[in-house]
Amino acid sequence: MTVLMKIVRTLAVCLAVLGFVSCNSKLETSEYRSFTLKDKSGQSVEAGIYLPVGYSDGMELPVVYFCDELAVRNQENYCHLVDSMVENSIITPVAMVISPNLNTVTADCFADDLMPYVQKHFGVSSDRDGAVFFGSLKSAKAGLVMSFERPELISEYWLSSPGIARIEDYGLLGEEIQYHITWGAKDESSNFEEYSSLLNSIRKRGGQVQ
């Protein structure tokens, strides 16, 4: 082996080691990383991800998908809240994806574009049991419908005031899903029968509701 070849090989090994160390270095402080992706129609989607202290690219952190326009505009407050819960051992370290509100159309973008992008570019779980969905109002309604259309994606949904999602046309769930559903007192008192019907419909199709 010539001297030049030895130098090139040594340099390549050093660069590979440096790259490995860089890719796997752990965060000393939490970070929020914004990103933009395009859906199949060419529309830009602005989103971001919170990564906790100790995060590295090689991890498979559990991930919360938080779909709410208010959270997008106030992501610093939400990230600070998660920091506090992790620091006080209320929750284990978790990644949190913050994306805009969903509707029944953009739910396809969430499933086909956003989730695959996050799983490819960040150290988060790609297992359905390692993912949690949170949405309120129309995002909650879209999330509920998405759970029946794509039960293989996520195993746990937290839905705040989902409205009356029409799921009567769906059959039994192909996967076990846990739902946590809440409504405001005013909504619940005025639409009690409709909400009761919705919960019963979820249970009949195999959903576990709290």
C-alpha cells in the first residue's frame, strides 16, 4: 500500500468516526427544530419538533403528534411545559411534533407526508405503540376519522371536543386503539345524546374509550 493510499484510508476512517460522533452526540439542552415539507398537492406545511435533553439521532423516542394552530404559534410555551415535566420526572423524555390543525382532507397529508418525514429525519419511534396523537376541535374530529381509516398508524388518541364525527360507515377496528376524549361542560350538557352515541359507536367498533 502506498503512502498516499494509507493517508487517504486514515482520513476516511477519521471522517467516518467524526461523523458517527456528531450524529450521535446528545443534546445538552432541549431544542425546537422547525421544518417545512410539501404534501402531494405541492402545498407547503410548516411544522416543528421538540427534542428533549439527552436526545440523539440514534434514539427511538416515543413521540406525541400535537395538531393545533395555537400550539404552532406558541410553541415556546408548550416546549417549556414539556421541559418542566421531564425535569420533574412527571414524564419520561419524549419528542413532540407540533403541526397545524387538521381536517378530514389534510389528515392524509399527516399520515402520508408528515409522519414518514419525522420518522426518517429524527430519532423517534416508528412503532404505532410509540406514538400518541393529540388534537382539539376540528383536529380532534379529523384524528378520530383518521384512526378508523388508518388504524395501523397510532395506538393512542387524546381528543378534546371532537365534535360529532360520523364513523357509522366504518366497521370494526383492525388494530387496538385507546381513546381519551373530553368535552367542555357547556358542550356536553347541550349535546349529551349525540356524544353518548358517538362514544357507543367507537366502543362497538372495538375502541377503548376513557
